Amino acid sequence: MKSDTHPDYREVVFRDRSAGYAFLTRSTAASDTVIEWDDGRTYPVVDVEISSESHPFHTGKARVVDSEGQIAKFRQRYEGTTPDEILHSAPESDPTPEDLVLASGRDLSEENLQWARERIAAEGRAAMERRLP
């Protein structure tokens, strides 16, 4: 049998710092830091971001997805006036970036307003040229 083909399987402490919880188990995970355990021996310690003590599923603090709200957002975004309709409609008034953002179903963040300004600048001119006789 070849030597050094199997990983080093040993006792390791996994520590969840956010929950203040640690447990001793066997693993191939490597670590340079060690911790003294309750039995007086030292073991390598692997810090983890989440464990059964801090995971929302196990703690009962799971977030409920509001599917009705998601459907309403979808309908608001894709029903009614579209950005293209605003850009290419009759020129009773020039489209504003706010109108374009709201018609696309987005929030009025500066990033979305900048997107609308660029789209109005690019497509607004082309739409105006198409309307000219």
C-alpha cells in the first residue's frame, strides 16, 4: 500500500464565534491555531461563520419569503406603462428620469436615475427624430 495517500484524519474543534459555541469532532480540516479543550488536551481549532447554534433554520429565526409581495412587484414591473412607451409616446411632455424609473419597476436610487438619464439621452433623441415629418 502507498504511504501518504490518505489525509490526516484527527480530532478537531469547530468553533462558531458568533454563537459562542464549539464542538469536538473528527475531521481532515487543518488549522494552525490550537485550543485547550475541557479534557485538558489541546486540539486544532477551525473557526466557522455559522453552525447549528447560529443558523436561522435551527434557531427558529428563519426569514419567511413574502411570495405575495414578490408577485405584486412582478406585476408592478411588467404590467402597465413600460419605459419604451414613455420614451416613444406623443411628445406632450419630455419624459423625466423619475417617470422612466418608476415605469420600469425600479426604486428611485441614484444608480437607477442615472440609467434613466442615459436611456433618455440615447433613445429620446432617436424617438424624437422618428416623430419628425
